[in-house]
Amino acid sequence: MKIVVDAMGGDNAPSVVIAGVIEAAESFKEEILLVGNESIIKEELKKYKNAQNLPIQIIHSEEIIGMDESPVDAFRKKPNSSIVKGIKLVAEGKADGFFSAGNSGAVNAAALMTLKRLEGVSRPGLAIAFPTLKKPCVIIDVGANVDSKPRNLLQFAVMGSVYSSDLLKIEKPKVGLLSIGEESTKGNELTIETYKLLEKSGLNFIGNIEGRDVGKGNIDVIVCDGFVGNVVLKLSEGIADYLIQLIKDEMKKSPILIMTAALILKGIFKDIKKKIDYDEYGGAPLLGVNGVCIIGHGSSNSKAIKNGIRVCIESVKNNIIQHLTSDISKVNHLTHGGNEDGN
């Protein structure tokens, strides 16, 4: 197996990316193709004594797509960028999967235009493994599509269920539609019409859920359009940061008492951190394109990079592309078959 990694993508690339690649190569023993500026990559690899003994290959690319560049313009104007060149390796069958912590919009655009959509898929969706009180759940879509139609959400539900089954090993995942009330008549036109489709889908659909239900862990797959999903994701990240800062501020008020309590509760805090730590989950799969494509957070550290590569490897090993194609074909009759214009 060969996994392509965008060496130049991310806020702290290439140093952090290469550190994660070293860890992944040591742990997973799969070949990694590092795409980026060869001289810079070689200089970074010199920091690791065992790098030459690891299954790492460098693929040179001249250009870099910045985090703030327009995705479509960057794809068209920078064909030799690490993102575009890396995804092409997958499209050409020279690699099995792609990971990048770079410009997510550019990865999305390059994957859609190069890998193309899976047969029967109207629009790809970006999924995340989201920590809850019980176990991680899948939220899809979290930003690939700002505007969606019922057909798209139906397919997101199918793809999220496949990911939950294949990667999170959940049997018959419970699917919930994110809305403003539990009743089937609550919500906007999009959620009301999607509800009707999901009832007929054959999925383990349990109905609408509200925002307060997201973190409880009773649902395995949460379906929403990319606008709502991205707000949920960013709000959750903000609340987590706020709570951490609140705890730190309170600790400063009674340092001796708090530090004593902290030492006693150290093990508990460690377990909690592991459950809610994004670095443990590594990256978000772009589901619905014809190839394994995992997008990491721009601020990913080496641990997150390593786990993003792990998700990529596990997706390939579990034949997720074949399972997505098969399961999508089972529901497309509900919306009058395929629709190649993305609607």
C-alpha cells in the first residue's frame, strides 16, 4: 500500500508533517509518498537518524497552495502543487490514498475535479469523527457543501453509515437528522423532505435530533448540510477552548488547593483529554469521491498527522470506496436515479 502525504500542507508544514510521517512509517509499516519541495523535505528528514530505513519516498513538486488561496483558482493555476500532484497520484493508480492538512477547499476542489465523484454520488460530503459521552459519532457534512438538497443529505446519511461501520466498527449505526425539533414536521423544507427520504432508505434512521443531543452519544451518524455542520464543529471547538481557559483562570485563584485536586484527578483528566482530543481522530474523510482522501486540521501536530495517515490506511484496508458505491446504489431509486449535475 502507498499513501500520499502533502508535505507542504498545514500551518506548521513541513516540519510537523514530516514528524508525523516518521511516526506513521514506524508504526504502520506502509509506504508513504511525501509530495513537496524535495530539497526542503530532505533537509527535514536529516533530523531523524532512522529516516533512511523507513518506507518513505519523496515526490518533488514546485508549487505550494497557501491556506488563504482561492481553492478553484489555486487548482487551475498551480497544477504542480503538492495537493494537486498528490491527488493525481491516487487518480492514476500510483497510490492508494491521500492525506493533507493544507487548504481544505483546495483539497476538496482537486479531489472533485481529479478523482471525480463515485458513480451515483451527487455531491461528496466531509465527515468527522466527533467525541461524545459514550463513543465517537460521525457528523456529515461539515463544510464541503454550503447549500444542499434532500438527495444530498440522503447520500450523506448512507456514506456516514458506511464510514461508521467500516472505520468505527459500529454495527447498524443509528442515523439522526439534525433539526430544530424531534417531530418530523419540524425544521425547514430541506430537513422535512430529507426526513421522508430517510424513512424509506433502509438505514437505521431514528428520526430528528436537536443540537443538545449531539454530544450525548446515542446517535452514531448525524446528518446535516455543510453550513450547519461547520457551525456545529466550530462552536464545539470554541466551547472546548473556552472551558479549558475557564479552568485555568479558576486555578490561578486558589493555586495550592486546585493543584492538589489536579494531582488527585490527573488520571481522570488524562482520560477525558484523550476522548475529546482531535489529534486522536486525525482527519476528516471526503466521502463520495473516487478515492480515499483525508483532510487534516491546519493546526495539526505530529500526532494528528500520524492518525490522519492511519485513517487513510484503514479506509483503504476496509475497502470503503467499494462499500460506498454499493450502498449508494441501493437508495438512488428514491430520488429517481443518478443525477450528474450534483443536485
